[in-house]
Amino acid sequence: MNTLLERFNAERKAFERLKKQAESKVVRWRYWETPDWYWEPEYMVKYWIGEPERAPKATADYAYGYDDKDRATVIQNFDLGEPRKIGSMDFLRYAGDKIAISHFIPEAIQNEKGINIANDFKYGGVLADVFEATVSENQIVRVEHRSGGGYPPWDWKTIVWESGRVSVVMHGMRGRKAHSQITYGEKGKVLEELDLTKPPKRKPLPKGITMQSLAKQIRERLARAVVATVKKAKIKEPVYCLALNYDCEGNPLLLPELGIGLDSERQARLKARSREARLAIWAPEEFSLFANDRTALQCRDRELDRACDLFNRELEYKASDEPARKLILQVAADLAKADWTGILNTTDDFIVYAVDTYGNDLHKNLKLNVPPKLLAKLKAAKLL
């Protein structure tokens, strides 16, 4: 399910609403000759700008509207050579570790022959694209958008930071592995550009280590890490599920991320009585307890990390993620049999399951992970 495409379709006629919503949060405006900050970190690297430079309002190239937490909610980019004429607007909304961005360009003005003669926001805005940025430790580490574009083309990119600067950016298309990796030095200099579609040079596993021994080690240690994480979270509310969420865009599947489904959130969503609501209750990214400090896997040790690295590397050579998916399913099955007494307050329909980021494997995985009677109960309650 391409949620960004759904967002794009929903926001195509929403310029005035989104503009009003974003501007209502602005408590101060600042004007810049070069960008103060941008939600797409590679933009700042590619067009190395150095330290942001302030500018008078009348001659600024950029205008930033900040909310009461000093976050940009509106970014205006003025046309070159035409001071004060806005060439594009970005509206930003913040929720947890996500930033939703809508990028608008001005409406076209046509003459009597239907030929575009100018563009101006006075006549409205045209949605050019929608984006979602993921934040970790106050840095944007992932950006996704609706459709591939730019060079290299991408639907998603991940950003690796080093000492406060962007060091590596990987680009990929939706549902596929990264096809490009760019390594940047200081001041945005490209140090290396790799075509990841070429097969990597194979390294043998260390002596005495096999895929079977790695799988056994990962299965045991990952299950222990999940239990330790849940214990540390100290959740008092009833919980209806634990989800092991793995990537479906070509990145390594191990380690998965843990999602914890609160029954109060499930009940709130189900009030919508829609198919989308039923899907949302099984989508970990919709959980408040997902991809944050409370769900970050605890008790991770070097042996677990090393085993996952070796396992993922071997699967890269084989060009197949299926063994990793099966391993995560096995861990989910082990956790479903665990005694959660004193650790979790589980509902009577509590399940542990594995699911990919887009939910494409959800029903297939549930059939493998959830006992038939419990699965039938969930279906009868119209929860699936």
C-alpha cells in the first residue's frame, strides 16, 4: 500500500487548507539568503551552502516560518531575479519521529489561447509531490517521496551521519534494494559513488560458522532481546499484539523493529469502522510504541550484531531475503509461546506476528504465525 500516493491524491485540492494549517502555527518568520535548514539533508550537501546567511526581507531567497518549538512549518523559496515572488512552498507537519511535507508550486496562468504565460500563488497552488522524513536523534535519517525523480532516481533514501555531517546516502526505488550509494566528504565533496546493482565480491563465512549456526544464534538472542525490551518498557495498559517489523525495500531484514500494540489505540481506530482502520491496527508504524526509545531492542550484544551482519551478507550474495523472513517468523512463533505473565497485560486475542513495512506479507504471515482458532476469532470479530 503506497501511503504517499494516497496522501498525494488526498492533498491535490488541499492547498488552501494546508497553507492555513501550517501558517497558523508560525510564531516568527526569518529570512535567508541561503537555506537555514532543509528537510532533505542531501540537498544541503549537494549544493554545499556553508553556514546559513540571513538576508533582509525584501531581498531574501528563502522565508522560514517557525512554530513555538522553533521548527520550520513553512518554507518559501523565492524566484531568482524576482524578489518576493514565491516559486515554491513547503508545508511541514510533525508527528513523533515523522515529518510530513507537501511541496507546492504556483498555479499556471493561461491566456485566451490556453497557453501558460505565468505562474502565481495568487491563483492557487499545485501539489508537486509529497514527502515523509524520519528523524532519529534530531537528525533526518530517511526521506521518502511519491515517485522516483532526481539523480540518481529514488523513491526513498537513507542518510548516515558522521560527526554531525552527512557521510553516506543510499537511494532506492519502492519495494527494491538500494541501487546507489554516495559517500560524501567535508563540504559536500563526493568521495565515492557505487552502483549497488553489481554483485558484491563474495567473502566466505569465518571458519566453523554456518548459516544454520548463525540462524540458531539469532533466533535465541533476538527473542531474548525482545523480551528484555518489553520488560524495560513497563507497559501497564492491555496489549493486543507484538509485531516484528522488517524492511521490504531491499535493506537487510535483520534486525527487525519491535512494535507494541496498545488495545486502547486499537479500539480508538476501530471506531472508524473502515477497511483502512482494520489495516492500521496491524501496521506497526501506526503504533505509538514503535521506532522509539521504548521499543529499541535491549540487551543487544556484539554476538547478535555480528551474527546478523554475517547472515545478511550471505543473503546479499544469494539475492534472497526469504531465509531472514522465515527466521523472523520463527522468532515470532517462539515469542507467541512465551509466558508473558508479570511482563505484559495481554488481551484474550493477543498475538505475536511478523510483518513487512508495507503490510504486503501480513495475511500470509498471520496464517503461518497465528493458531487457526485464534485467527478465525480475529476474522469473526472483523479485525482482519
